[in-house]
Amino acid sequence: MTRTARFLALAAATAMFCFSLWSWSRSGDWVAIVFALGSAAYGIFFFTSSPDEKQ
């Protein structure tokens, strides 16, 4: 994964995580928390993946 793709994936995961927390704070729906946990897992995955510049 290139550095640009890794950055975009981290940005998207962070945005989804923040939106999920905001949605949960407004509604109290448990599905939003599950989605936030999934977004956090994606963020951790993309954060720990090493950038690959072999393009």
C-alpha cells in the first residue's frame, strides 16, 4: 500500500469512527458503537501496515 493510500485509509477510518461516536451520542443506538469499534479496528490495521512504495 502506498503512503498516500495508507493516509487516505487512516483518514476515512478516523472520520467513520468520529461520525459513529457522534451518532451514538445523539441516539444511544448500539449499532453505532459496533460500527465505531469496526472503524477503530480498520484504523489500527492501516496504522500498523507498512507503507510499500513499489508502484
